[in-house]
Amino acid sequence: MSDELNLSNLKPAQPRKDRKRIGRGLGSGKGRYSGRGIKGQKSRAGSNKMPVGFEGGQMPIDMRVGKLRGNTSADAMPIGPFRTYNQPVNVGDLERRFEAGADVTPETLKASGLVRKLSVDVKVLAQGELTKKLSVSAHRFSKSAVEKIEAAGGTVVWLREPVKKKKKRHKAAAPIAEEPEMPEAESETEAESPESGS
């Protein structure tokens, strides 16, 4: 017999195995319950399609345990997993990496190794001292960082409109209305007006 492969000797790599046809009653040879046990959830059709973490209808453990507070929690939707992120750069880092009079942009920050991505906003913070005159372009600045850059003779270029935080206005308490002064009661001893006639 030749080893040449043709339609007459074509066979699957693994022998085929018929699937178990359960749930066909006593005549199937699988017993009364056909391998599914007696009643219950797992004896029903679709019992193998339960979601991950399903605990039979009781409260799942991920809902029973406490949750973290704040916008760093994955439960703080939509803030948590989708919160924006800024790459921080301190003015002290600009002092060490750039010469006086240099233009600081996200591209030069990446070239100097201070930021990793150009797709993420850059925020300049005020940690450290700055004595060099720099022209700094970034998406965001802290208030103290702007003061330090301008105090050193540099300029600040916003690549994104600064966010103006709305101040909560407390409603002024309504002034308490003063009670009108009541006229004093006339004394009974007051002399009566003289009547005309004798």
C-alpha cells in the first residue's frame, strides 16, 4: 500500500467520537436521569452558560464586599476607569534638563525623557526651583508653576484652554424682618378732653 494521500485513504488526524446524546429516557442506556443527576439547576438546559461569578442567585461576593472611595476606584463610574491623566513635569526638572532661553514643548520634553507619550497631556507643576528664562508650552499648569516661570523671566503657553472651576455660591440668609413697633396703649388716667357747655 502506498503512502500517497488520496481520497480513498483520507482519514481525520484524530478518530471521531460521537457526542453523548443525553436526556433520551430509559431506553438510551444512560439511566433514568441520563447523567444529569436529580433535578436542580445543573439538570436543566443552559446550565453551562452561567456568567462568571454567578453564585446561584445570591448576592455575588464582588457586590458584598466594601468599595473603595474616590475617583481612583473602578466603581466610581464614569470617573474611575475613564478618568483623564496628565503627565506631570516639575519646574525643577526643567531647570536641570534645559538651557536658558530654550523652548520647552511636549516634543522636547519627550526627547529629554521627562514624558513618555505625546498623546497624553502634560501638566507643569511647581516642585523645585527655576532660575532660567524658559518658554514653556504645555497643556496645563499649576498656579504656582506659572508664578515661578514668570518670576524667572519666562513665558507660559497654554496648549489647552485653562479649566475654570465654578465657585459654589452660598445663598445669603434672608434678613430677619423686624417686628413693627406697637403703639403704646393710652393710659386710662389720661385726662379726657373737655366737652363744650356748662
